[in-house]
Amino acid sequence: MIIRRYDATHMSRQFGIDIGSIEGMDFPAGWGRVRPGERSDSHQHDESEMFVIVAGTGVLIVDGHRHPVTAGCAAQFAPFESHVLENTGEEDVLFFLQYRRDAENARRSASSLERQNPQRPQFVFSTPPTPNGDLHLGHLSGPYLGADAYVRYQRMLGNPAWHMTGSDDYQSYVIALAEREGTTPAAAASHFSQEILQTLKMMDIEPDHYTVTNDAPGYVEGTQRFFSKTLGEGKVTFAESDAFCDAQSGKYLYEVDVAGLCPGCGGGTNGNICEECGEPNVVVDMAQPVSKANQTTPEHTQVARYLLPLHQFAQQVAEHHKVGRVPARMRELANRVFSRPGFTIPVSHPSQWGIPPAETADQVIWVWPEMSFGFLYDIEQLGKKVGRSWSADAPQQDWKIVHFFGYDNSFYHSILYPALYHLAYPEWQPDIDYHYNEFYLLDGKKFSTSRRHAVWGKEILTPQSVDAVRFYLCLTRPEQERTNFQLSEWEDEVRNTLIGQWQSWMQDLGARVDTHYQGKAPDAGIWTKEHVAFLARLNGSLQAVTDALNPDGFSLRGAAQHLKTLVAETRAFSRSQQLLAGIEQWRDEYRTAIALELAAAHLLSTMASPLMPRFAANLAAALGNESPRAWPQQVELVRPGNSIALRTTRFFYEPRQQDENPHWQWLEEKLSVLLPEARLDPTQALTQLGATSLMTVTLQYQLLHECQADLPLETLLNQPLGAIAEHIARQQREAAV
């Protein structure tokens, strides 16, 4: 017999509280103490662990769920469940703890749907795009496709999840566009905000809420209230600090107006953030700075702005990074940022475009702190639609927030925003999962709106192509590394994989069902060892795609690759089993093989639904099923007797081919999107059809990329469309010579 007593003098600080080991027992055990006002650090591990509360009152927070505990309560945590013990009383919380490592238990918990099911509202955000241009495939492959597929999957699990985004109207890049095009920032933002929303719709991405920040009721006032809460001693203060101004015009320089070398990695960067290494700068710390308006060296000046001493919040950010899904890339970035001895950043700038702080009229709140409030505003507006009383001024502990963004926005999302939330709502511990993507390249170079190096969504998206585009972007999505898009490779994937393998297999299967079973799904007959092994592989595919779509390891690349593997293995199984077709002795075994092929098609339809919703619905219909709504727990056979229409259903189409004389057809296609109500005539000019200069800029971008034709804006606006088609043909002939 072994007896050990609690001894407060044999405790040490671990996980943010007092822990003492109990020596000599057959299993690892110990004592824990949480003092009044303290809470343990959020953490998870591969062991199962048990707490028995001996004294005190507190709250256990397990994967974001809060459970009151008092003396006499026992709790067991599964492997990888994040847990926190918070003391809510006036005396110490004393508890006994025991843990053990069990590999099988850890394996089950690692892929458990129950553990990864938040069972609470999930607010999924794709970073609001800057309305200085339309969306290209680089944009679409990252946050927007990611958030859309994530929400579709969560809803199939039965979880409440909503996708929200909007247009980031007050970006300085909108000012730059407006100056180039001779319009106002408001007009430019309004135009491209609608273009962006239309492109998302063409991609079968329809957010549950879309905020246009320059035209959202209560948004300005809410942003001002939020910003005011961050002000005060030891928080955000108003003071003068070093800044840059243009040597000729005296204009204040930040973001798009100034470039130089990053103080972190030494690479080229614009003001305030480095796209390469992800580190922020304060503009004046860049080497070799240049004013982009005239390529001159800017001058130093003193400017009064609101300043955040970010370095003071390293501990709060580190604690936040222990709560949700925070990739190592984010944590490493935070380590670099907080390794600086002192880092104070401006969170307002002198400008006329944006939201002024309530306290000062000659500044605007920097668009990134503004966005941190914008997410909370979106939640409140969504609540009005779904009948929930969510408030941006009172964020709730049970909210689960999920962010999708490009790595170049990592500093803002995973470092700046947690610090601002701590200042504005010190009692709120936000539970946020971060999903980032690297740059998606086009022919080896970054997609670029300003340089017109892009494949625009509207160039490639049609009702016939959208699923093929979504599939290829999933398959090549830049999740842990940069990946590259080439139009020819996309076309090859459509022809060789989606048409050459998927569609040919499904139509061949349909033909065999028509021939042998009069177009009806057969019931399974006698099973062979091969059948059993194939069913096991199908269930393995289900588990693999489930793991790829679960929050912990969310990967559209992984999911798309597993779908390819499923079809490849099913085609191999099909070839081996067709040897028995028509042999009377083995007819019961053969119909089992057909039933299993149909089960594979049914599984493909369900698992493809988050990635390729139209294809999934069409395949379900061809199998006599309804559109997939619930995520399966195991592979199921198609109901015997279902009418099978696989042979006559076309799922994918050849990539669009240019006609021999494509120029007028090309214009018709593009203008049908830009001017859907207009009746096109070769004798009319765009101005006669009501086209704006911003619409014409979009057409100009498309002409340059798709047709290699560079036409002046005035020509496009004022010359007849027939003449423009001739200009395109002539430039292409000259380029060929």
C-alpha cells in the first residue's frame, strides 16, 4: 500500500499553475492547484487524463465548451482535447490528476469526428478582398474556395457554420486605383465589390453574409466604438512618431505609396507588410525607401498617429496561440515579431478615405484594425438573419471563429487582431482556428492585379467548367508551399482525369447496368474475398477524405488527391471483375461487383460534395439519389432498384476551344458578363451601351491577358465593337509575324 499526502511546498509552475508529482505510484499522478483569478494554459496531449476536484470552485473549458466544477467533480479528457481549468472562486482550486498513454485510444481520438465537432456556432471568414480589381484564380484558390468547402463539409456533419466575407473598401490600394482611373475611391470600390461578388457566385461560392464596408449600416459607428475601447494608458495612445513623406509633394506615405527593402528578410516590399516573410514594418525602418509616385527618396517627418506598443502583448498572443488551430508558420512568425526589443506600430494614418476615430478628425483608423472589428460586425449582422442575438460589442465565449487567408495576411490575423481583442474585450478569450495558404503562381510568377498577370475568374468560369476549375484548384492548392497554375495543365487534367477516367468509368458502368440489369441498380449477391477487400478500401477512402476535411488537418489538396485515388482503385477493381460478365455460374458474384462499383460512385458523389457541388448533385441524380446532405459514417450500397442514368449523363466538358475567327465571339462572351442586359451590335460603341470606365478597364485586362491585345481605354470606349474585333485580330497577326 502507498499513501501520499498533498504538500503545497512541493509544487512548481507548470502550464501556468502549480503542479506537484506524486512519486512511487504504479501510474503517473500528481496534485494541481489553481489560485484565485488564475487559469491553466490551454494545452492538449496524447495521453488520457483525469482530474478530481478536491476543493474550490471553477470552470473546465474543454475544446471551447465551459463546464462548472466544484469539489467532488471528476472529469476525464480524451487524447488531444484542449483543456483549461479556471478558478472562479475565492479559494484555491485543488485537484488530483492522473494520466496514461494508450496508443489505440490516441489513434481513435486523432480522427474522431466527435472530438473535432465544435457543437457551437462556427463563423468562417475568408479575408475580405480589396475592391481594386476582380478576383483571379490566385484569390479563388485560397481563402474563398477553402472557406466554402469547409462550411459545406461542416453542414454535412450537421454543424451550424456560416461563410462570411465582404469588400475591404477602405484599403489604400483603392485610392491608388481611383487616382489612376480618374474616379473616386467610393465609385471604384462599389464597382469592383459587385464584380467580386459576381465572380464568387460564378465559382458557386455564395457567402451567407457579404459586407460592403463603405455602405454598411452602423459599421462606421461600431468601428469607432471598438477602436475607442483600445485606447488608454498602456494601450493605444496618440503621439508623434517618425514617418515618411514624399520629397516633392509632402504627401504622407504608407502601404502602396512607398517601397523599400524589408527590415526582416531584406527582400523588396511595400510599406507596412512584407509579402515574402510576413513580417510587418513601420515604413521608416525599410532600407532604400522610394516614393512610388516619382521614384524619389522620401523625407523623414514627425506625424501624430495612434500607436500600439505591440511588444507589450507577446504573452497574451502566446496564450491565444495555445487555444485554437494555430499552424507552426504563425507561431514562428510571432516569435520573429516579438524578438524585436520594442515594436510600436501606428494603427491610424492621415487620410481622407476611411473611418476616422471618434476622438480625432484628421486621421483614419488603419484598415487592418478596422477589419478586426468587421468580423464581429459580420457575426452580428448574420445573427439578425438567423434569429440570434449576437452582438459585435459583446463577443461570446462559445463563438468558434475560423479564418482563411493568404500567408501575407498572417501578421494581421494571428498577431495584431488577438492583441486588439485583448485590449477591447479583456474578459474574452477568442477561440480561433487559422488556415493559411501560400502564393498560387501563374506560369512561375505571382498572380498580380496591378501587373495584369492573372487568369481572371470570369475568363474561365462557366456553368460547364466550374466543377473542373474547383477540382483543379483544390488539387493544386498552395497549402504548405507555393504551387503553380498553367492553363495547359488544367486542360490536361480535365481531359485526362475528369473526362478520360472519371466520366468514362461512370458512363461505362452505366452501360453495363443497362445491359445486364435493365438500367436498375442490382442488389449485392454472393461476396468473394476480393469484394470484401474492396469494400474495406472504400471505407479507407472515406476515412482518408474525412481526415482531410476535418478541422485539425483540413486539406483540399489531400481530399482531391484521395478522390482521384478512389476512382483509380475502382477502375482497377472494375477491370478485374468484368472477366465474370456474362458467365452464368458467377452471375451472383458479378452483381456484387456491380453493386460495389455503384457504391463507389455513390461514395464519390458524397465525398466530392464540398469540393465539386454541381458534379456531386448530378452524380447523385444519375444514381437515383437525392443531392448529398449528410456525411456518411460508412460506405453504403445504392438502393436496389434505383434507376441508373450514368450512361447518358455528361458530367464534364472539354475546355473551351477558340473558333477559327474568335474575336467577335470573344467580345460577346465577355460583354455578356459586364453588360448582361445589353443587346450587342458591331456598329455600337461601349459608351452607347452604358459601359463605365471601370467596366472597360476590366475588359482591357482581359484583352491583354487572353488575346495579347493592348488597346487604349479611349479606343475601347468610343470605337464600334466591330472595329475593336478588327484591332484584336490585327495585333495578333502582327505579334505572330
